Amino acid sequence: QSALTQPPSASGSPGQSVTISCTGTSSDVGGYNYVSWYQQYPGKAPKLLIYEVSKRPSGVPDRFSGSKSGNTASLTVSGLQAEDEADYYCSSYAVNNKYVFGTGTKVTVL
Amino acid sequence: QIQVVESGGGVVQPGRSLRLSCAAAGFIFSRSAMNWVRQAPGKGLEWVALISYDGSNKNHADSVKGRFTISRDNSKNTLSLQMDNLRADDTAVYYCASNTVGDWNLDYWGQGTLVTISS
């Protein structure tokens, strides 16, 4: 199972929005509504931001939103804040009961 | 308060074995699927293995199949990963992660335990 494709980097100024894409295939992203997104600070464990494409766990700000079209899922961070500077990973259910992660995107707040 | 704590990491020679453990608290462990995810130094996340809430279903990534085995003890709220025939490319931080809400997501993670394979 190949990793999902994410852009290596994304950036925006405080208050702006940034959108990260996550491209897979019909065997993972496109075939199931089980896309999740994770935020990871250096040296820390990942944190779940979005699950099942667009659902937010309790405590995650509504500045984070998820969507999907075809084989590509997206995470949008609105009203960018300095604390949003981190690595972001998507993940999806994949055929034969597996997870597949994205390649990761480093978000920089300018 | 939910806690997920991994242990058992260390430095091991290639070809040797190591067993990781994960202690969970604060959620109904026996009703939650559990996973191992790893991250090589400076690299991205890689899913390693999953086990269903009751241990009846297991799956392993192709990269570790036949060498690693996931297991759980619901009476002790613990998850394990037996790693045999270790290779240099198994060097990584290993995270234990639960799935307690919804399906096919990893909602609670431990802090990770570092496994280094080196001669």
C-alpha cells in the first residue's frame, strides 16, 4: 500500500486560511469515508483533528475542517494562528483492513 | 483522564527480538481497537499493526508481516508488540494508539518509545 500524497509544505499569514490536500486511490481515500487528519509538533505524539472526513473530536477548534472529493481529501485551517505551525498527516482506511498515512505536510505561519 | 503509556524500547542488535508494551487507562480498553504506529527519525508516520477490541482480528503492515505480532490482554488493559528478526529500518519511535470513537481513526496516542536497531 503506497503512502497517500500530500504537499511537503504549506504556509500562510496569521488570520489567513491554508488548505492541505491528501491524494489516494479508489482503494483508500476514494472508496471509503474514513479519512482522518493529525497534527504533530516536533518531538510530540500526533493529535487527532478530524475523523470520518469531516468530524471534529471534542476540543478541536472549528477552525479545522475536512472534506473529500473523489480520491482527494482536504484539511482547511481557517484563521491561521502561530500555534498551528506543525506537521499535518492524513490517514485513510485501505482495502484489506489497513491504515495508510499521508506523506506529511509542514505548515509554516509566516 | 485518558492515559496511554508505551514501554520496552531500547537499543537492540539486528536479528534480535524486542517486546513493546502499552498500558491504557481512562477509557474502556476492552471495547477499543488498538494500533501500533511508528515514525523513523525525521520521517513520516507508518501504520504497523492493529487488533480488534476482543483480539479476534489482527492485521499487520506488509513491512513487518511475519516478524511482528500484535496482541492484547483485556484483563490488564495492555497492548503488546512482539518484534522478531529486527532490522535497521525498524529503527523508529513506536506509538500505541486507540480507536474509541467512530471507525478507522486513532484518537488517543501515547508518547512513544524509541527502538534503535544497531550493531
